[in-house]
Amino acid sequence: MSQDRSPTVRKEVRRRQFRPLRRAVKVPVWGDLGIRLGLAFLLIMSVVMIHYLDRDGLIDNHDGHVSFMDVVYFTMISITTTGFGDIAPISERARLVEALIVTPVRFAVLFIFVGTAYNFIIKRSWEKFRMARIQSQLSDHVVVLGFGVSGSEAVHELIERGTDPGNIVVMDPNEERRQLAEELGCNVIEGDASRDDSLMAVRISEAQTVLVSAGRDDASILIVLTVRHLAPNVPISVVVRAADNEILARQAGADNVINPVRFTGLLLAGSAQGAHISDYLADLASVTGRVQLVERPVRPEEIGRSLNDLTTGGKGLRIYRNGGARGFWEDEAGALQAGDIVVEIRPTDVPAVDDEISTAPPTGD
């Protein structure tokens, strides 16, 4: 994954703004349409009553008598700005009513109908077209299933590490969470991540990696099973909280299982062993720290060298070879081989290249 960091600026990753408490109003589509049309009808009937009460200020050029039906007719042609001229206001009060009351109502009704047409026809059609176009272009993207605390923190960190938000797809059933993800520039979709059709809508088999954080271990493991069924070769990382469920998550197909409780315990234990150990662990975990953990393939010019003699100038910690891990103190680390995966510590201000992936476990929900 490509990264693009500033070598000199150390800044706050997330600026949190105060958000007042609010309660989402769930109105179905037809309910929303009914409210709009009902409001327009109420405004029109209000104008009808005003015209009827002031009918003496109107003149009917056809028969000279203004009936209730004439008032309804005059209101409709006045609201719609048709204006045939067969009925017209003649008194100063009637003209004042037309200028100060009917004209604002005319604009309000027009905005209601235009807004309704936009929301229910133009906007929905455009959004369907836009979503279909985005879906057709999705490839090598990051899919985040669940935008709670862990999911949102992971997305923030990915963006800070240089991932294009347009290359991140967030699926969450909560509208407010999706809105927050959309504000970051991510693609968002409402759906149940445990269903095949929802995952196929985000082209899960074409994803670069999948991050699962459903908030509950049973839901997260079910999602992992579904993802692995549809995308056998896509890397999956999942957040679980119970230690017993870590084995189940791996059996379900997860490549990486992160236990935020365990990670918190590591920080606490580190602080008990020394005042600065937990600070250093947290430093390693964040892209804003002074140092970073980098995972990358061995470079051609490093083959045959020791893990302690990397061309990047970083401190080699571990290599992964043939499915096993080898520490820097072991004999196998004395000569790097083609196909090795290197994990090293490097200063944050050292530019990264395309084949490198900085690692950082997400924080817990």
C-alpha cells in the first residue's frame, strides 16, 4: 500500500468537533412523499381560504360573480403562474394579498414540487447511475465492514498512511456512521455484511483487503465466514474481544485477528515494567509516532545480506519465510532469501515506497 507522509510536520490525526445530541427520524420513502404533498396541499388550501374570504376584491370578467369554484380556479392558476386574466384582483387589499401572501406561497409550492422531483426522480436516478459506475470501477480497494470505534479509527489511520479515501468502501447499517465515513471521502453503502448480495455489491472478491469490526464477536465471525466464502484469496482482518473467539475467527478464515483487550493489556503490562514501554508501543502503533513498523518484501539488493544490514537503514526485527517467523537473533536471519517478508522499525519521516505496508493494530470498540 502506497504511503505519502510529510517528513517535517507532526500534527493531530483527528480533530474532533462537538456534535449536539440528535435523534435520527426514520421516515419511509412514501411517508416523505406524503409529507411533501400534504404540505403543498395545506399551503394551497390556505390561499383558497384567503381568496374566498377576500372574494369581494376579485372580479370575474365572464359573469361578474365569484363563486367558491371560481376562487379555487383562480388560486390554482395564480399558484402555478398561469394567469389567464379572466379573474383578477381589483381592490388594493386583494392586490396586497397577492403580493405579500400568495407570491411567497407560490415560491414555496414551487420549491416543494421541484425538491420532490429532484429527490425522488433525478437524485435517485443519478445516485443509482453513480453507484453503478463506482462499483464497476472498484478494484484493489479496502473494504471496511463496520464503522464503529475500531472501524472508524482504522479508516482514519489508513488515510493518514496515504490511502486514498476514494479507494475505501465502508459498509454499515447506521446512517450517521455512513455520513461520517462519507465526510472523510470514502465510498459508503448500507447493507448487511453477512449477506452475499451486500458483499458482492462492493466487489469483495476484487478487494485488496477486508477489515471486519461488527461490534460483536458472533457477528464478526459470521461476516468473516461469508467474506471467505466469496473471496477465498482476499486478506481478512477482524476485531474480536473474547480470547476464546480468536481461534474461531481464524478457523472462519481470518488472516489477522486483533484483540483490542489483549492489546490494551500489553500496554498496561508494559507500563508496569517501565514508565516508557507503553509509550513506545503506542508510538509504534500510530503513524503519527516517531517510529513505525514496516512490513515489506525483501529487495533484490538485500538478498544474501543479514537482517541487520537492510538497505533502508531500518532496524530489522523479523523475517517471514515459508510460513514461519524468524527473529533477528536466529541463524536464518543471517542471510535474506528471495521471497522473504521483512518487518523492520524505521523513523516515521523516512519516505515509504509502494511495496511497503506499515502495520498498526486498530484500537478497540
